[in-house]
Amino acid sequence: MVLERALRDGVLVLTMNRPEQRNALNRDLFREIGQAFVGAETDPEVRAIVLTGAGDKAFCAGMDLKAFAAGEPIGAGDGPGTTVFVERCYPKPIVAAVNGAAVAGGFGVMLGCDIIVAAEHATFGLPEVKRGLVGVGATTRASLRLPPAVTLELALTGEPMDAARALHYGLVNRVVPAADVLPVAIAIGTNPSDRPCRRHGVYRSSSTVQSWESPICRRRSRVASSQRAPASPASYAARGETPSAAAAS
């Protein structure tokens, strides 16, 4: 099973389960992530989502280049995949539990989440730059969280950033021991305090009902309001969207 699913106190925990491939995205994993997020979007039992990777080496290493070279590219028939939350404002909070390296397209997937909890040994970056490739989507999303100079350094050098530096610049919310990454992420998702339960629309607390939208969502000016409707494979097809391997970055 390339994607493990578990519901814990209203939090859907999704674990990318390809540790031998550093949890890189192949067609099966891309497809299952999309299906899981589409289903959770309208599931009343799911209040928040935690996304993590199996093992302690990598959160996600981006696209599986070996599968791509073997003639198994991610294509239009594979559904929305990671674009369901990376390229649009997903309506429920997403916490990334970064258990290792979040690099290349995996860095971009992480940046599609609202809150990031990282292990002390986690690293972040765009190593593909050293091979003459530029992850445009990932660098654009990184600029929403990082100072311009730091974003440029990542994009131009391909050098990794460690967890301590990521916390210093506000790329991640918390840095914790490896054993605590998933428990802390789940605790954030199940926090009983009066917190928003949707990234946009309305949320209910004990004393008020207010409209709320993630600041990250507000700053993604390219996201059209029509994209904020509940997603389904049919709705993506109706809009003429064709997710590609590049969308994973």
C-alpha cells in the first residue's frame, strides 16, 4: 500500500509509504493522494489532515525519476493528485509531519500544507537546481514563507537548509525530536481550543461564527474562486485541468 490512511480523533493521517524510494511520487502514490484528499474534503468525520512519510530518511523526494525514465510518467489520467491541495486552497487544515528530507517536488508538496512540524534532522531544498532544473512552483510557494534573499539562495544554489535554519526563517512552525514529529502534528490537528476548522468559509467557536481564510491562501492570487468548490475528479476534468508530473513540484 503506497498510501496508508488512519483516522485519529477527527484527524486523517496520510503516510506516503515508499521509504525505499524516499517516498518519491510515482503514478500510484500521486493518484492515491489525490483520491484521499478529494474524499476527505467533504467527509464530516475529517476535521484536519496530517501528511507524512514512512521511515526517517525522507518526507518526500518529489517525482520518482526512475519510474519516469521507465516510461511511467504521471499523466492526465491519474487524477488531481497533489494539485488538489498544492495548487488550490484546500478547505481543511493540513499539517505536514516532516520526518526527513523534503526536497525537490517533495519540498513543494510540503509547502502546500498550512502548518509544518519538522524533525531535528529534517532538511529542505531544491537539489534539482544543480542539474539545471528549476522547480518554479516550489520557489513561488517558498517565497510566501521565506525572505526573498533566502528563497533566491535555495533556488540558485540547490544547497539544503537544515531544520534549525528553517525554523529561524519561519519556513516551519516547530522542530522536535524525530519520535515526536507525528504525535505533535496530530495533536495540532486535534487541538480542542477554539481554532478554525476550515481554511476558508466559516468556522464555529464557543462564542462566535466568523469567516476565515488561510493567509497563505489569500496570498495565492493565482487561485481562482472557482477552484475553491469541493473537488472531484469530474470537476477537474470539467475545468480542463490536466495534472502533470510538474504539478507535484
